[in-house]
Amino acid sequence: MDVYRIQGGRVLQGETRIYGAKNAALPILAASLMVRGVTRLHDVPNLQDVQVMLEILQRLGARAEWIEPGTVEIDATNVSSTDVPEDLMQRMRSSIFLMGPLLARFGDVRLSKPGGCVIGQRPIDYHLRGIRQLGAKVEEQHGFIRCTSHRLYGNLLSLDFPSVGATENLMMAAALADGETIIENAAREPEIVDLARFLNACGAKIRGAGEHRIVISGVHHLHDGEHTVIPDRIVTGTLLMAAAITGGEVVLRNADANHLLAVLGKLQESGLRVYSEHDIITCKRADAIRPVDMRTEPYPGFPTDLQAPFMSMLTLAKGTSILRENVFEARFKHVDELLRMGADIRVDMRTAVIRGVSRLSGATVEASDLRGGAALVVAALAAEGETEIRGLRHIDRGYESLHQQLAQLGASIERLELNC
């Protein structure tokens, strides 16, 4: 079992580069199955979830490999199976993205219901309803889903909620459907825009990505393409909050401030000075952390993926903050571990009240999900004494060598293997 051991109290200073976004890379990797040829992707993060996706592509018959650090090449010409391996589906929720591409190209896909972090109900009803509206037959039995279609046909799709996953899956399926598809109430996240850019670079005809209404004119096939994945806005936000809680000053390169406007606004409200120019974000905390009220919302609102690290930062604010989680109902699992470190937090349903304390104390804590694990790291950086964080398998799903990146900024953090 690997653990992080962190000696708190070090001020973060220096600069680091933000790597490509996990939530953009995964659907793009899935979309590469639609290409009858070679896809080359740059700035792909070397994460556990990415490795699982690459293994799925290989098991389906594609050639998928790292050709250099950060660059992946996929040749899906000879894909021979549309039966997604159940053992890999259970390790990663993003494997659901394979539904649209395989159905669009082969007219058939069989997969089990996906796994991933348990942070609340994340039904795939929006995916399945949209797939049916495009002309597919969907059968659910014994935990498996089978989708078949001789041909997909464009249609008007309206989402009850702007689901990111459903928007991406339906956009991929519609890219090879006959006629025009319109997705109303589409999610607007930057990762959706990045997926559309990749698909268009391979010959798709998609417009409106990043808006509430996306229009897809189906084409018969996609050709070879090359694409660079956008920077990871969640990693960017996490590092900004780590700098803020330690009173530090950091420079983040290859960062896109336009993807984080709601987050930067709340960080500035908390007392962090933030400057951005081109692809560089600089932050500095000169004063005490001020309390902030915040609610998570679909993009361009405050992202649910940064709620937990933001809460950690606010545990040391001079006053009381209120956080409202509007996306996932079970995303406060990190609270009990923060309480072990001396935080003062009360949770009522989807609302957390954080009363700032003068200090946090090191403790042995366990990550139960990806973003909650990041929150524990942020808290540990400012806690007095030593913190041991277990459950790194969750953190590894979304952060590439987080300990090395933080050490580069001056944190006292090491990754150790414990013999159990």
C-alpha cells in the first residue's frame, strides 16, 4: 500500500506546468475508435484512468501506445471486438464513453455498467435515452447493456440536465449518423469543446460546442487526426488552493484562466491575488484567508470537482463559510477525515458549514474518492506536524505524480510503500 507522508507548514513557491486534462483525454481516447486510421494525441496525462482506457482499446483490437512521454498513438483500423471487457469497465466510470463511438462505427456495443468513485447517483439514463432516439435498440440485462443499430439517424435530443458524459457520448454517436442531430440543453464544459475540436480535426461537422445547443451534421467516416489536449483545469484549481492555504506564491504554466473564471473569482474573494496572461496564472496570498459562500453548478459555474479542495482551504479562513453541493449528493465523504485533522465542519444534506479554525493538525487519514483525496493533500500541506494519507489509488486516477509536482513547489511530501 502506497501512502503520502506530508510535513505541513511549508509555504509553496515556484512554478510548474499543468498537464493535459483527464476529463478531456478520456472521451477523446474513446473517440479514436471511430477513426479508421491513426490518431496522435499530445499532452495526455499518464494517469491510472488513462492507462485503463488504453488497455480497453488494446483489448478491443486497436494499437494504442505511448510513443513518448505525453504522446499517445492509436490505430483503430483493425478493431475486432465491440464487447468492452467487464473487469476494466468496473475500474473506471469514463468507460461509458465507449458506447457512442463503437455503436456509431460498428452498429453494436456490449458493456457492463461502469464503476468509478462513489460520490452519488450518476445514472446513465440520459445516455441510453439519447442513443434510442438516434435509432439504436438498447437491451439491459444482468448488469450488461447491449446497443445495436443498422444505422443511426439524426434527431432532436433534449437533455433534462446538462450532463457532460451524455453530451459527449451523444455527440460522438451523432458524428457518424445520417442527417443532422441537435442536442438541446447540452453541457458547456471546456472538455466538450476539446472533444468537438478533435472530432472536427478528423472530419466531423460539429458546431456550437460550448453552448447550450450543439448541431452535428453526420459524416460517413473519420480520417487520421492529431490533437493536443487542453490543460487540466481541476489540477490547476487544486494547486491554486494549495498555494492559498500555505500562504504561498506559485506560477502555473500551460494553464487556461478562461476555463476557471468562477473558481478564480471565489479565490480572489477569499483573499488570493490572481493574475493571468496568455497561458500563465500567477497567484499570491498576502492576507489571511477570508470566508466565502459558494455553490457548485454546471459549467460555467463552480465545478463540483473542486468543491472538496476548496473546502480544505476554507477550514483555515477567518470566519464561517457555507458550501452548497448541487451536482452530487454524496460528495462530502472527505469531511470526516478533515474533522480528524481539527477542522470544524457541519454537514446538513447538501450543505456544509465551515467554521475556520486557527490550525489543523497532522493525522492518519484515508482518501475515499478522487477529489476528496486531493482535499486531504491540500489540508495536510498546511497542517502542523505529519499527515499520512492512504487510499492513493483514488488520487492516482486524476493526478499525475502529485507528490512530485508539489515537491517541485517546495512541499515536504514523499510517497512511500508500506508493507501490510
